[in-house]
Amino acid sequence: RGGGGRGGGRGGSYEKPFPQARDVLSNLLPCQLSPGFKFYQYSVDCADKRGKLIDSRLRRFQLFNFGLFDPKAGLVRRKTNLNERQIKELKKVIFFQGSYVLSARPIPGLELDLEDFKPDANGNTKGVALVGGGDGSPSSDEGDIVTVVQVQGLCAPIEMMEDVRGKEDEIGQLTAAMGDITVDLRIVNEDCTMSFDSREAMMNHCRDTGHFPVASIDGEKLKPANKEEFLQFANVVLRRALSDRMPKWGREFIDPKSFTEPADKFGKPLGVRVYRAFSCEFGWNKSKPLPSEPIKLVLTTDLRAKIMRTKSLLDVLCEGRSQMGSPELVKFDAQAQKVLKKQWIGEVVIATYD
């Protein structure tokens, strides 16, 4: 997330945000990462009381959620003073993936520098127990055990960086902070989600509102993610953001308030609603086919249509036969039944989109 700003500001002192473009020449939208972009991957072990790994993804998710957010003994409740609103915000940036969890920021109580995550002489870690650890963690009714065994902070892939050939070892030691501090053009305040296209615009906003920008201060050690890890995180976050704003229909997302009801050339409704459906996915692109050319993150967006029928076969059969407009008031004589059977038997009257 980076680049263009959303919203203007008070006093006319801000630069204009992105123009409200309505026409584009391509459905590939180039994206720019914030300087301090990073995310976290937590490896999670879930086993039953006999030590056998739990295969059910749903059960693993329930146990992880229980161990982390249980209102009485969950890790967040025991290790932090977060209020309900802050816990709700934290849940929005945690993405359970089965055997591991992705997070847009460090999970409180599971920080990178914990002694429990440092490997011993054999390369094993003690980990942090979320369920069934006997150290104040909650216990499940079945005696299951959930442990976070490892955490890794990740930054952008090396393929996105300029002139990476021969510098893999050097790049592998990158930190989130370049120097002492890196400031993003985003706001960290809970009530403000604005981002800006220049540092001046962001600083004007902070000066007028008292908000603070997102910053990396401590030089946290990160590992460049591979391309697959990075795209998975980006698309998981994208799907969560879309589902928070629009209902999902198949693989697309629709705006339920934006639809049309087409009519024939005589102005008679066709009995369907057509919704705009959006399909979005992050991917890679190269402006030049050269090995040294860094790859670019692009967002592919497609606009499609979803159709919902508003008129049933019963409505069609009764059309024009009742001035009251109610099928219960319509009666079919023998001749009408014969004509309708000849017309409709064998015809497709319902499809998968109904």
C-alpha cells in the first residue's frame, strides 16, 4: 500500500489525491510498495492429546482463535492491555492458512525477539503454547495442544529490487529500517486510514490533526519473501478487504446496490437484474524482458456481470391473465393448459445462476 492519497484535507494545504478516473486503457494497474512494507509468518502445530496432528483446517482455526483471543485466558488477554476495539482491529490483519498464520503486523505476545523462538543447538525452538500449555493458557475440552513454533518477519522479494544479481547475500541481511527510521506515507491512527502521494501532504495532515505516520524505528531483521509467499499474502489481504465491503458471488465480488434491470425494445422488463462483478488479483509484470530488470507488482482487475432472475416461470405463465397481478387468482382452462404445455415442456427454465 503506498502512493496516492485518499481524501483531501482542511485548509486547502494538501496536494490533490488520485483523480477520480473512470476510463482506463488497461486492466493492469501498477502498484508501489511502502518503504517499510513487511509481514509476518507464524508456524503453528496443532495436536490432539495423543500427540497426533490435527488435520481438520476448521478445528485448527478454532483452536488457534481460542488460544489467542479467548476473553478469559487467551494470549492477547494475558500478555497485553488491548481494549475490545484494538482486538477487533488486530483480528482484521491476521490470516489463518492452516499450518501457518500470516499477519500484517507482529501479534502481541509472539514477537520476533522472544527467547522461545530462538533455536537451540539442534535447531529446535521451544515455541509459545496457545492451548494446553499449562502456563496459564486455556485448555480445550479434548485436551488438544496448540503451539506457535516459529515466527519469521518478511519483506519484499529480492526480485523487486534494483540490480540484485550477485547481491543475494547482502540483500538477505536487509532490515525494515534504512538507516535509523523509515516513514511511510500512511497514517497509523485508528480512526484514520489515509495515505498520501507526497511527504509534504502527509506532514501537513499530521500537523493539523495530531496523527502520526507509520514508521519503522528499530531496524528489525527481516528476510526477503519469495515471490509465492509475497503474492499469497497480498492476495489474502486483498480478498479480505473486498469481502469487508462487498458480498462474494462465486469467485467475484458484487456491489448489491449497483444493478440494472434491462428491458426489451418495447420497454417491457426482461425479468433479470444485472450486477457489476469485480475480479481482482495481484500478480507480477516486467516492463523489460531483461534478467536484471526488477519485477513489478500489478493488480489485475476485471469487470464482469452477474445475472439474477427476478421473474419465475409462474410469473410468465400468469402474465396478462390476472388484472390483480397475483398468480393465486389465475385459472387455466383446458385449452390454455394445452398451449402452455406445448410451449414450455422441454424448455430450460432455471439455470445455475438462479
